[in-house]
Amino acid sequence: MWLCSQIGAREHYNVPRALHRDGRLAALYTDYWAGPVTRRILSQIGKLKPDSRKSVAIDGVRALNGRYHPVLGRAESGRQGSEVNAWNWRALWWKMMLRSQRSVARGPYYGFMEVGRRFALRVREALGRRSDLGADCVFFAYDTGALEALEWCREQRVKCVLNQMDPNRVEVELVRAEDKQWPGWALQTIQVPEEYFVRREREWALADRVVVNSEFSRQALLRQGVPDDKLVVIPLCYETKSEDGSEEIEEGRSIADRRSSTAHRPSSSPLRVLFLGQVILRKGIQYLISAARRLERENIHFDVVGPIGISREAMATAPGNLTFHGRTGRDQAAAWYQRSHLFVLPTISDGFAITQLEAMAHGLPVVTTPCCGEVVRDGVDGFVVPPRDPDALVRVLQRYLSEPGLLPAQQSAALEKSRQFTLARLGENLRRLEDALK
């Protein structure tokens, strides 16, 4: 049996869902869980029309309302996967603590460590009250919020699996290099205390296996001293939910049926290229702006959707064929995918970048770099270009403009590719990992 621990709705609870689906989930430990009554109350608050003073608070309520999944939340006879343990009031206190003046002054990473420590201690206490732990147990947790629970599990001889979500020091070094190359662009320079790295490295040492979601991350952790035989690459998955909350295995077809007329672009209309995610240097927004500037006279438009993490001066360098739309909710993201023809992710570093799968599930080819999960097959369902290379971006985007048959062919291939990254496939990968731990 598996015991899962995670702060937040990471990856839409895909790991515990995959384990629950196979009857292997004994419990999920999480910081906040919105049960049916809580969700009804939060839904009413979330419907309020925010003004400038209340928008942040209402966005926070909507986010809390997403800390739930009906598959895990409903009891099923004969299944063990419905047990969810959460500390809602403590989690709200931790959230307030992160926003306190002292926390802001010290920097966010000290807050992440403190919340991770407190959460891991709560999980450790909950594990200590269980009477069913044995040699067949696997404890699965995510980095930064696992250390104290891992220490206890090791003492009890429980097998431990840690999911490392990003490339750690390697990513920070890459971002710092971008900060130097693009001075004045980032709203905040990245300041990560050494204690943050040390906490993660202690978690790696305690884990029997360290899961990463891409070969890019595996190579990064090898450079940081994690043994090769401890590392396991397990890609993420993406599946939509039907209205009643059950998974749609044939999600690609259902989305394809609902896709708007933008799927078939008339030659007179602009090619709509979507960037969706954090608008920051790590995601390569600086190189997208450079590419857009060189394509300003072409029949192409770039929609940049997501929280802005670059300065007004940097945004002002964007040409007229690129529009910043700001933050969007998860429910609104689907509309952006529907109205676009192509997805672009010129990332410098990503543990996986699940937006690739979301875009493909909506029939969008993806143009990305090798610095994320291996999803795109170059030239088939998108293109893989070198990082930090706006010229390569320009050449690829010009191909879509000059070769009319390329876009529809890759749209079909993208839908097919999205069907490979299913919850069932994730469950198979976790079962192989479990077998390797025996």
C-alpha cells in the first residue's frame, strides 16, 4: 500500500488518483482539503465580482476551492483510497505566516522551508498513529515538505519515495545567469538560501528512490550527486474530468469535438501562438519577445497569458503583435487553448511543464526546448528548438506560415500524443517502481 503526502493540489492529485484507481492508496496527507460543505461556501464567495482591493482574496478562495478531487473525496465500498487527512486551519495559518512582514523580509524560501517542516511534522505524527505499517508500505512525498516524515519512515523501515519537482541548484544557476544577461527584466532577483538546498539534499539522502519527471531533471540531479541507481524518471499525466468528476480516458477526442473553428486557420487570419504560464525569465519570455519582434510584419499574433513576473520596462520592449493578458484561472485556460493554433514554451528550465500536455490535449502542436519533459517529437507534433535561441523560434514559426499543411497535420499528431500520458500509464510506472523497491 502507498501513503501519499503533498502540499497543495500538485499535478491535480494525479499520483494519489492513479494509486486509488488501482486500489493501492491507503491514505493521502495534504495541507488543505475542501470537503463538500466547504466547497459550497467557497463557491459562493468565489462568485463575487472582485474589485481591485478584494481580487487577491477572492482569487485565494477560488484556489482553496480547487484543493479537492471527487474521486478521492468520495467513499467507495471495498476500496481503500478514500481516506484523506488534512489540517485546514493550520494550513490557513501557515499561509498567513508566509505573507507576514517577517517572512517577506527574509525571503520566500525561508517560508517554504518552515511550512514544509511544519507540514512534515504533522504527517509524521499521523503516520505514528497508524497500525497497518509494514514491509509492503511505500511513503511517497514531494520535496521540501517531506524531511521529518522521511526520517521517521526510515526508522520504521518503510520504503520512501521522494518526488523532486525541479532541477534544484542547476535551475537556480540558470536563472541567475539570465538575470545577469537581462538586467532590469525580472521583478525580483532570485535569492535562495543555502539551507533550502541542504534541506532538499537531506531528503534525497533519506529516500530509497528519487522520482523526477524528465531526463533534463535527472541529469541535473546527477550533477548534484544523487546516485544514478536512486533516480527514476516518471513523466506526468494529464486527463480532463467529466462534469460528474470521473476521468475521461478518451479526453483527446472529447476535446477535439468541442474545438472551435480556430483549429482550421483561414489563410487570411493570423496564426495565434499561445504562451501560458508564469511570465518570467526562466520560462524564456525574453526570447519569445525577441522572436515576436522579428516576426512583426508576418501574419502572426502572440498571446501571453499568466502572472507577470517581468518589469514594465521589459514589457514595453514587446512589439505590437504580442499581447500580455495577465493572470487567468484554470477554468479560463481552456478558452485560451481553444482560440489558439499553436503553443510555445521556450523554457530555460522546467521539471516537466504540464502545460505541454494540456496544449496537446486541446489539439495544439507545441514548440519547446529540451529543458523540460520529453513530450514533443520534433517535426511530428511540434518542434524542439535550442534554449535561448530566438532565431530558431523564428525559423520554426515561419514554417507554419509558409507550409499550409504543417499545422493541421501536427494538430492531429498532438491529440494522439496527449493520449499517451494517461492516469493509467502513470499507475503502471508507479507499479514498476513499487516492484523495484521489493
